Amino acid sequence: MSFRAFNWPEFKKYVQGKYRKTTAKRVMCYAKRYYCVLESGKIGQINSVPSTTRSEVIKSLIIISKYTGCYEQFKASLKSYGIKSARPDALAAFVRIYNNNNSNLDEWFAKVNPILMPQENLLLKFLRLTGLRCSEGIESFNLIIELLNKGRLHEYFSAETGILEHFRYKGKFLRGTKNAFISIVPESLVDEITRSQLVSYAAITKKLQRRKIPTRISELRDYYGTFMIRHGLVAQEADLLCGRIPPSIFVRHYFSPAIKELRERTLKALVEMSELPWRT
């Protein structure tokens, strides 16, 4: 099918229904730019794509090939040309760990706290205590407020278990490889959010950029995972709370933590976290 004949509006709806806004935007960009590769069948052209973006291009073409029903053919072509997505760089992961600077997050927070609105600082606190990705945290924060106004907060936050049940909102929190299933939080934090106002990522980043302060919000997720493992949770439990279900047989079929007991240990760790400055 030619580029002009392809139904791009429908494909855009398909992509937006499966991926988050920023990911969907990248997929659409690369899909349109490299659609000619699928159209012409000249898969070898992918080899000329810069290595820094090749994986994103391949991912976008895989998505569009699945949408059009030619995925198996495309996959076979990739194999015949020896084209593979770049694997995670072990050295890069090591350098990230070795150069970890989460220990000075308190210094960063001291800079951003005075320039952000109360609800924006509350969002940072929420992200710190849940380990949610920034987009998930904003989605959850605003959803709490919206559901309270509709008298339906009980459908999302269970006061009995102290759990935000993200999995009940598949379109918002379950997006294939990046998911959020549950967050164990103090009820007092949820109450604080219900009295707050809606937040947006753009408003926060503009304020930080204007003052040339780095946006380190994504580091709060690293902070959370490391802290929880150091303070009573095992790796599989931290993964669960961070929305990761590893493909191991043990986790998929045998791992069965007692949620009530996990909640107690998590809340105990969160109390310790709240009492400490922004460092692990």
C-alpha cells in the first residue's frame, strides 16, 4: 500500500491506544519517515539508519507491520539481512550505577522546592513514595482528584488495603512493556492529594528550564527501588510495585506474596523514607 493510500489517522488512533503520548509521538514520526522501507521491501536500508535511532526505527516498523498484517514477512526480512535491535549496553548500565548521584537529590529538591507550586511539590513527594514513572505519577495524581470530584475514588483507592489499584484502568496504566499495577501508599498522602490541584509535566519542566535546573524527576524511581530493597522488600516485591513482572518461571507461576504483609512492610519503609532527606 502506498504512503498516500495508507490510513494514517486510523493508525494514529491505534498507536495512541497502545502507547503513552511521548512514545506514540515517536512511533508516528519514525513510521511515517521510514514507511518507504516497508512499501519498497528494501529492508536493507535500515542498516544505513544511525545506530542511535535504529532501534526506535525498527520498533516503529514492527508496530506498523503488525497493524498491516505483514509482521511475519518483515521479521523474516530483518533476519535475512541480519538486522537486530540494539541490546541494552552492559557498560552503559554499569556507568549509570557507578556514577549514581541519587545521594544529592536533597540538594536538587532544595533548589526546586521554592520555585514550584504546592501541588507540584506534592507530586514530587508522591513520585518519591510510589516509584511510579513520571507520566504514570501525573496520571495517578490527577485521577485521584478527578475521581474524588465524581464520588468514585473508592473505585481506585482501597482504604481497606491502602492500595492504589492502577490495574483497574488499563488504558491509562497498562501499556505493554511499561505498566503500573498497584501502589501501596499511606491514606494520608491520598487525602493530601484530594485537597490539591491538577498538575502537568510541562508546567514543571518550563520552570526548571527557565532557571537552568536539570529535570531529575526520573531519578525518583531509581531512588524508590533502591530504598525499598534496602528497607525490607526483596527484588521481586520491588519489581511488582514498580510495574515489572519479569519473565521468570518463578515470578510468573509461583511468586505469591501476602499482599497484607507486603503492605505492612512497604508502609514501614515509606515512614522511614519520609523522615529522611532526599537521599538513599
